[in-house]
Amino acid sequence: MRILAVGAHPDDLEFLCAGTLAKYSKEGHKIFMAHLCNGDMGGRNIKPEELAKIRDKESKAAAKLVGAEALGPIAGDLDLYPTKEMRIRVVDIIRHSKPNLIFTHSPNDYMPDHVITSQLVFDAVFTATLPLYKTKYKVHEPIVPVFYLDTMAGIGFEPTDYVDITDFINIKKKMLLCHKSQYKWLKGHHNAEVTNFLEIMAKFRGLQCGVLYAEAFRRLNVWGRIKEVSQSLFRLP
Ligand SMILES: [Zn+2]
């Protein structure tokens, strides 16, 4: 299996699906972690160009912990729009990684980069299958199932599937802690203490499905997208 997760910012996948990625990496699946925005607005007393460089290093360090290939970014923070050019860039992320399964943000998440990432992935995942739609990479014809990631703090999100990440909670935390530049920023600007936030979300989703820690997902249930592969991947023990 090849699994592609597409988040908006360098630390989003760590909050929302790193336990699942770690679990499937351990089972021998190939993981791709993409973020579409470079994270250059996630700070206060630092130049955006410098911050983008720091966040690139942090995201690569986190991806390395699960042997994932890091992809992106394609835009600055708040500079992501559902344009043709951006759609082509996302099509090429999909065509490059040739996934059997895709994770991305829920369309009702809390800020524009997350919402637009969701939209771009939805648009690109269909476009990527079309042989006559020419881009830098070769067509990836399979119709890939898409699962939406939990929203931040789980607001307005009704899961269809859960993954037990009890054995992977520590690596999920380690991955998130690779994003050192964000501890202070998130505490100050969003009043969120990162590991506490992660712990509460994973415990809450675990409580819902009867395990200690879990991550929650919602299937994109449109014609042609739901296949056997997703059934087996999300089977709880
Ligand atoms: Zn984000």
C-alpha cells in the first residue's frame, strides 16, 4: 500500500493522523507526508522566509521518524487558493506518490488553508486519473479512496472510522515535538499546549471507539471512491 496524507501546514498531519501513519509505516506501507503551505505565518518575531526554512527542516525531521517521504510546500501560508495552477501542483503530488489511499483535511476545518487544501485534494484526486490531462508526472488512473482527517479539536466532525493508535501515541508526540518553532506560538496565539491538545483529542476519539488512544476519520462517500482497501486498512483489532 502507498498512503498519501496531505495537510495544509507543516504540523497538521502530526496532530491529526501521525499515529495512523506510524502504524501503517510499521506494517510496511509506504508513506508520503505532504503539506501545501510553507508555514511562514506561524510565528511573531521572525521573518517569514526564515520561518519557512525552519519549518521545512522540522517537517522533514518528523517525516523521517516514520520513514515517510516529505512533499511540498506549493504556497505560502494564506496564499493557497483553489486555482488551476495549484490544482496541477496537487495533481502532481498525487501522480508522484501513486497512492492507494489519501488523507486530507475535512472541508469544514477551522481556517482557510485547511479548507482550501481539502478542496484542492478533492479536485485533484479526480483530475489525476485522467490520461488526457497532461502534467509533469504520468497519469495515476486508479480511483483512490479519500478519508477526511478529524477537524482541529474535533469540532463539527462525525467520524465514520477510527484507528487504534494506542501503541503509537509516543511516536505521534515525538513527531509533533519536532515542530519546536510552534510550541510558544501555539500557546500564545491559540492558547494550545501542543502535547496536551494531542493527548485530549486522541483520548476522546479513543473513548468513542473503546480503545485508549485513537484517531478519527470520515470517508469521502461519493461515487467510485470507496473500495475494499479502505475496509481492511481501518479494521480495529
Ligand atoms: Zn494548519
